[in-house]
Amino acid sequence: MDEFERELRQALGRQPAPQDLKSKIMARRAQQPQLVRQPRSTPRPHVFHWQRMAASITVAAVLAGGLLWREQEQRRRGEEARDQVLTALRITGHALDHMHSQLTAHDHAAEE
Amino acid sequence: MVHDDQLDFEQLVDEHQAMVYSLALRMTGDHGLAEEIAQDVFLELDRNLSKIESADHACFWLRRVAMSRSTDALRRRQARRMEQWVEIEEGHGAKAESSSSPLASGLSSRLEQLLATLPEAQRAALLLRYQEDLTPEEIAAALGAPLATVKSHLQRGLKLLRAKAATHLHEYIR
């Protein structure tokens, strides 16, 4: 550190704060809503812990139930649609068979 | 518990008010603004008192927040109007000189005035180095800046200040 830096250090000594600074700070502090100061080390009561766990389990159960119901509903609708398609195919098959037998009978009559 | 907090808080104000006020004053050059910043910084400390782990932590926290609030205030003021700066600088210089009389104090106040003309980042680094006696590593932590940047600001700031002193303070500098 040279002479200039020593001068600078001397020049930059801390200035005293205004005499009423502290009282102004304390006055403003008093005007503010009182903070609820909780020591960092204080553990949360166990009851909150269990309440949180119970709430989490309930939410998880409701969600899982909802998902299961949705899956079953989709499966039921799918089976219903499949049955309807099979019925339609069966009816179409009968109609075609009937038409085929009529055509065959018509052909025989024409040959005779 | 609240009473203990209050005692601790008051003790912190007693111990660190000069540091916080000086940092704000030398960063902004404005007594009124510096006082306002110091009040805000301590009220913020009060709100965060539960996070403060030790006396050293409180000191570090106060330095960091004081520098940050001062920088914010400077930027807000620069954005508002530039001409105010001239008035404030003149006022600051006049008051500083009035509080000191002999030759040595004259040099000190002139050095302070020259410091106020440095770019903001260089001024902040020099202030923490020569007012607070911090190492470059500690300055980097206080300003939240890379160490290389802080070293560069210190070197350039000191060089610029020497040059200004050589020009303006030749009657004092041998």
C-alpha cells in the first residue's frame, strides 16, 4: 500500500451517522405491523405434520379413484360399441344370406 | 422473545449505522438519501432477522444490502433528472468541507469529492476496499460480482483516482 492509498483510506473513514438516525429507524419499526418472529430452530408441531400427511393421502386416494373410474368407464363404452358393431354385422350377414338364397332360387327358376 | 429480538436489533443498529450510512452517503453523495437508504436497510434487516445467523453474517448482509439499495437509488435518481446530481454534489462537498478544517481534512474531503466522480462500479469497489478494509474476494461476495471484475474495477478506479488527484490536488500531493 503506497502513500496515496494510505491517504485514501484515511479520507474514507466511516462518517458518523446522524444522531437521530436510530430513533427514526425505531419509530418506523414501531409503525410497522408487528412481525411474528419464529426462531428458526423451533420445529413445527407434530399435529401439523400428521394433518399434512392425512390431507396428502386423501388427495392421492381421490385422484387414484377418479382415474380408475375413468378407465372403467372407457372400457365399458368400448365394449358397448363393440357389441353394437357385432350386432350390425350379424344383421347385415342375415340380409346377405337371405338375398343370396333368393337369387339362387331365381336362377333355378330361370334355368327350368 | 420479542424483547430479545428488539435488543439484538437495536444493538445491530448501534454497531452498524455508521457503516451503512457512510456507504450510502459515499455512493449517492446525498445526506438525505443516504439517511433514507440506511433506514430502509435496517428495516429490511428487521424483517429478515430470523435468517441472520451471526454478527458477521449481519455485517456482511448489511454491507451487501446497503450497496445494492444505494445503486438502485442512484439509478432511479439518474433516470428522474440529471441536473439534480449537480446540486447534490455541491451540497455534499460543502457539508464535508464544513465538517473538517485543517489541510489534512481538506485533502480528505477533496479525495471524497473525486471519488464521487468515478464510475459507479469503480466507486463501489474502492469504497469497500478503503472504507471497509475488505479484500477483493470479500468485495466480490458483497457486490455479487466475479472476482476478476472486482480486481479490474479496483485497478482502474485507483488509476483514475490517482490521475484526477494529480490534476486537481497537486497542492496536497507531494
